[in-house]
Amino acid sequence: MAPRGAGHQDLNLLRTFLAVYRSGSFTGAAQLLGLSQPTVTTQMRALEKQTGRELFERLPRGVAPTAVADELAARIAAPIDELAAAARTRTEAGAVAAPVHLAGPAELLCTRVLPALALLVAEGVRLRVVAGLTAPLLDELRVGRHDLVIATSRPRVRTLTALPLTDEEFVLVAAPGWAGRVTDRLAAEGPAALRAVPLVAYAEELPIVRRYWRHVFGRRLARTAAVTVPDLRGVRAAVAAGAGFSVLPRYLCLEELASGALVPLLEPDDPPINTGYLVQRPGVPDNPDVIRVRDHLLGAGRGW
């Protein structure tokens, strides 16, 4: 059943409602719309008064939509987006288009994404690129700080649109000196053969290595890293120099594997695979270059 009075709400209230619904907070909606947070709060109270129903549950951080809000969003999202697209001012000839704000893991951005976008940049597309971890980048995407985010996992929130971008295979590697000492033992003893080899990792939580251990060895990893560096290119450099072993995306160490600077310690029949996603907010972007960058990356990702 439609909310009472739903056919008579002010269009501005509905636009603000949709921004709150998609961003998950009054603060995020205010940033998206260029309004103050008190204005957004006032507008949502007015809309709730018009509908006679609560639209959002106030949480310690942000808001959660009620079933009434879900229904209203489903009914108005497409028409509101179409109106916004129709009213959007086209970039005048000769004017400089707004930059596309793109974020994701530093390694993937630097080794694959930026080279893939070089042609668009040569054609006039401007980019503003930020590296970081998936969770905070997705929070920032929801409040309008980025246009596109490359995420290492599928977003759990329904207010973001995620498309598969690329798959990455993880490989257990070490420099030749360590590999010669442990490869044969690893096949016979399992991960115990690596007990004396230092571990080089991306973070103290060892997310990539722990995943590899669960998937390949079927057990939990019980050790700490000798070296942590929050850039997998740094991990690669340290391991290639003989610091120890690690787990890396295969795409990131193809040259080292080909040259012998890194050696795969195992080649399991079923290696761990992680899917990366290209994520954006719902609706039609204000900047048409966002669509160009998105579509170009999705095409390039099929060949990675």
C-alpha cells in the first residue's frame, strides 16, 4: 500500500529523501545535495509528516530505511533520476568537464587502471585518483566524495551499484633462495614447512594470507608477520629481495615469476580467486565522463 499523501509530496522533499536513502545518512545526503544537515533533517520531518509514517530509523551512525521508505524509493527512484537527467545542463562547447573522482587499491590503480585510462585522458577526460581500503572508500562514495570505487569485495549495502570488474588469482611466493629450501618440504609437510621463513604481509590482520591458508590448506593461519607494508608492491619488492614469503595477486608479479625473481611455492589446482567490483551510486551521474570511465574500465577488465 502506498504511503498516505505520497502523490502530493514536494519534489524537493522526494529528491532529498532519495539522497538520504542512497547515502544512508542525513550528513551524506547534505553533502550530495549541497545543503546543510539541519535542512535535510527538516525536510525529512516534513515528508514523514506528509506520509504519516516513519521513513528512517535513526542509528548511532546514519539511518536505516523502514519498509515504507523501501517502497517509496522503489516507486520514485527512476522518475527522479530521469528528471535530473533531463534538467542537467550540458557542458558547453569548449568548457572543461568536471574531473572523474576514482578510488581503489593502490596496486591495481597504478598497474592496470591508470594505463587503461590513458587514452581517455588524452581525449580530454580528467581524473582525480585516490588510493585506499575498500570499506572507507565505499563510505566516502555514498556521501559523494568519489564517482567510482574499485572494491575488493561486493558492497553489502543495497544503495550502491556494483558490477564485476576483474578476477585476481593469489599465489604463494618466495625468492629462489627460500624456495629451494622449502618447496619440496611444503608438498610433504604442508604449511609447517614455512614455520622458519619470515612472513611479509599487507597488514597486521593478514587478510590475503589468511584467506589463502583457509582455501588451500584448510586451516587457520597462526603466526604474525615479520614485515607489514600497506602496498602490495612493497610486499613484492621485499619478498623478491629475500625477506621471506607472502601471498600476492598473480597479475602483480607476472614479470618476477617469468624472470625467476619470485618462485611459486605451490600451484594448487584450485587457487584462491578474488573478484574486484566497480561501484557507483545509483542514478545517472551529473558528469557524463563518469559513464565513459566506467564503461571503458569494464571493457578493459575483461582482458585483465
